[in-house]
Amino acid sequence: MSRLLSVFLGLSVLLSACNKPVVVPANDPNILNGEWTGQVVQHRSITAAFSTDSRVYLQDGPFVEGYDIGTGKLLGTVHLPNSAVQLSYRDDGVFVALDSYANRLYKFDATTFQQLSAASTPNQGDWTLSRDGNVLIAGGATGPLEYSTRTGQPIPTKSVNAMPFALYFSDARWWLQYSGVTRNDTVRAVSAADGVSFDAAPQHPAVANCTTFFPWPAVMSEYLPTGEERVLLSYTDGVLEVRNTGGTLLNTVTLGTCGHLSLKTFPGKTGKIAFTSNSGTGFYDVAGNQIIKSNTFQDLGLMLLNGSLSSAITSTPPGSGSSYANQATYTFTPQNGAAWKLNNASRTLTLNVSSKFIDKTQIALSGTAIVDGQNLNVSGKLTTEDVEIQAQGLFYFNPTFHVALDFFDGTTQLYSATLSNHLTTYAAPGDSKTPLLDTTVPPSYEVSLSEADTNPLSGVLTRP
């Protein structure tokens, strides 16, 4: 089967106080000519999205990857519209993704990783997803707005209108309602479903010497395995109050030391939450009123009920001095089972091309490429573009070769890549407007290699 790699290479020269472009000979070693080789490595930035009894789902930029929770085997990947979407998992095996920028709601099968639907969100509010993925929620002029992610229909809600209020929410079940905007305002927790409310002022004793305390809590609800609902009020003194739906205080637990609490709930009726505070992070059993595990300042975004992620920075080729020298490697540790590492994909890339001078703005390229032992053909052209910018004061010059590569196996595109060679120059003696190329700097190209269903792999190509 024939293999083709088409190449486009452009030279972009940016000038600030220069009137002339840098002059680079056609046989200069910075030209993409001859052999270039290097390794590209996937650079990850992962958060823990959600988990089930047997699977863990991790978000890496615009990708959601599903893994077997015991073995770490990759089961499937979903490509999201962008990395800024909000994700929630529903108890019917569907996870939903809200793209608030494009006002789109996507649904995916969590087992097959297939997209089930994509629809526009209602235009009445600034929407967010409930923690259980069932409801789109937003604040309205007279109370909360809610839409079902299952039916797309509005959900009737009620609120207390007996006092002026500002509404804040953390999920579709409970809202906070204030009488004003000062420290002494009345605050009530309101059930969005039936409008029943109770006083949300703290019932625990004041924490000594906590001068930053503010009596406005954050609110969310959690279901116990028995189906009972608990309302969680977290205060800025590091204390969490657990109440029933009538507002009766059931338990009080100190999770931090006079500071803000962040809580994370999990899909299903687990009765457990994760927390982070100025004293550390851990898990809290709501039903048993017990901190079941405590860590030291772990990122809440890496914690799941069935385990947690940890990351470490490791050195990768080409070593120190390169912008791609370091990468994050991740390890997942199940609550019950052996830890496993996430794979960071890597490729060995070699180019061997020849150049033929056409004119002062064009050079023809042809040759071969090898990606992880696979031979590909190369053809393309180098072109130049000189851009002159008015003087802005200090001398600034940034001549760069920009390369775009498309890798084909027959008619099937396997990879694409972008490369950049930032040339080092200096001013000619006695002529500050004429830049000269510094030939003492070894040529190199920073490369970013893209393939399907993964974030780009990056590295550096140099001459052997």
C-alpha cells in the first residue's frame, strides 16, 4: 500500500525595529533538509470525572477516557467539543456534558462511549449541571430555573418570596435565599421541589479566634444508601453541619481550621463525600458521621469514591532546556486493589528530506519519514513570508520556520504535526536594521504530533 506524507513549510519573520528580513542561505542547516530525529511524548493534564463499581472515567483536556478500575485497561474514549465542558454522570448509565459557551448539551453512553444526542440548551439562563446529571439549573428573577436532561422539559420549582433575596445553588435540590447582602442577613435553605425552607444560620458553637467567619454557608444534599436525604451546610470556619430535610441538626463535624470547605459528591446514593480544607483532604461518611480517610492536600479534582489519582513530574527527552522537557505522569490507586499507572503515549519520529532551491521565497522538499518504524513518503514545499512591524522601541526580532505535516497511509490520515524552528539572530555591525543568523546555535524544531482520540504528543527534532 502506498504511503504519503504531505508537507507544508512556511517561514514567518516578525520585525519590530527591523526594515529587512533575516537572510538565510538555501543550504543553511536550519532549513528542513537532511535527517532530523527525535521523540514525542504525550503531555497530560487529568482530572477525575466520575466512577462506577468497575470503571473510572478521567478527563484529559477534551477527552474522557474510561478505564477498568482494577487493571487500568483503557476501555474507550469520548472526544468532547472542548476541554471546558461540565460533566455529570446519571444513574441510568449516561453521562452528560454541558458546553456553556456553545449552549449545547451532549449525552454519551458510559458503556459504549457512543454519543446519544446533542441539543441546544434553553435560552433563559446561565446553565449548569446538577451533580447527578439529571437537571439543568440556573438562577432566575423570581427563583430557580430547572430543566430535565432526560426529557428536555422544564421542572416546576418553588421558592420563598416573603423576603428580598439573592439565590445561590450547588445542586438542583436545595437553594440558599438571603434577606440582603450583609453579615447579619437572614439566610434560609429552600427546597426547589416544594418550597419548604429552614433557617440555615449556623447551629454549632462559634470557633474560637476565627475572625474570617461568615455566616453564609454553601449547601448541597446527599442521599444515604437507605434513600434518606441529608442536607449539608458548610461554613467558612471549617465546620460542616448535617441536617435532615426539615432543618434539624443531626451531626456536626470539623473538617478544617477556620477556613473555606470544598465538597465533592459522587453518583448514586453513596452517603459519602470528598472534602478539601486548609487542613487537608479526605472522605466523610455522612451516615456514620466519620472521616473514613484523610490525605494531605490532595487535589479534590483527582479524588473519586473508588480511588484517587496522584501525579508526579518526570523528565522526558530531549531533557532539560527544552520547553517539552517535563511531563506529568499519573497513578490511580483504587480503594481496594493495586495501583496502576496511566500510559503516556510516545512516538519516535525521523524525517529525511532533500531540498531544491526554486527562488528566494520557495524550496521544494521530498524524502521519507519514519514514525515508530512505519515508513512514509514526504513531499512538499518550503515558503517564506516577511512581515515588517513599525518600531516599538527596543529591538525585537523573531524569525521562525513553521512546518505543518500530514501523515497518510494510502488515503487514510494517521497523524498531523506542527513544527517550529525559532532562529537566533544578531544585528549586523554598524547596521541595526540588518539581522544576521547566528550559526553557532544548533538547529532544532519543536514538534507537536496529533493522532485520533488523544492529546498531542510533543518533543524536539534535531540533526543526528
